[in-house]
Amino acid sequence: MTPEFSLAVQYAAPAPELPRWRLRRWALCAVKHAAHERPEVRSVTLTLRLVDLDEGRELNLAYRNRDYATNVLTFEYGLDPTGSISGDIVLCLPVLEREAAEQGKALLDHAAHLTVHGVLHALGHDHIEADDARDMEALETQILASMGIDDPYA
């Protein structure tokens, strides 16, 4: 069963190529694919914020003690007693655009990947240990393939 899903999108930086409907589609696809692993999850409420380099750097410094803007930050708040998960995902648009160009990927494909990656973090996945990284990457690849997007790790 797919949990109830709510997504708020905040545009702190302009992103006409990333309308709410597109971001919602990617995030919901990730939730649907990951839901079978967490049957206790009844609802998922996420906020996705698109930021510039300055805000991306400030957030990464404040929360990860790293003085640079990173592509995606996820704040995962866990499962509450009612079966609800909430989280905040921050995508830094200039980093996303630079990485897509450097890696020879379509911007929308890379944006979809980072959105899915952030959603999976919000749902409790991580890639700290090698086994967890392999599992998370495999799930990301599966979700992206379901949307017609090539394996980002190939």
C-alpha cells in the first residue's frame, strides 16, 4: 500500500525547468517504490527546497560543518508513533547544473536522481556502510529505470 503523500516545494532560486508537478512525480515514484520495505509508514510529508550557492553553502556549513555547497541535503526526522515520516530536502541548483554538465547527463535526469536520492534518505536509507550504499544505489537505479532514466552509477 502506498502511504499518503504530501510535498511542499519552495523556490529560493528560480528553476523553470523543475516545476512542482515534475518534482512531485519523481518524489512520489520514490515513495511508492520504497513503501513495500516499510509497511508501518502510513504517510510521508516532505518539503523540497531549491536553493542557490550561498544558501546551499550556509546549510551545509551549519548542519554538516562543511564549507561548500553540496548537491542535496536531506533532513530526516524519523517515523512518529502515528506512522508518519517527514523530512526536508534541499537541492542546490547551481551544483546540480554543474554536475550534470561535468558528468554529461541531462539536467532533468540528474535532478530526478538527486530528488529520488533525497527522498530515500528522508525514508531512512543511508549510504554510510558499503552494504547500505549498494542497496540504496540499487533502489535508486530501479526507481529511475521505472521512469525511463538510465543508471546514474553506470
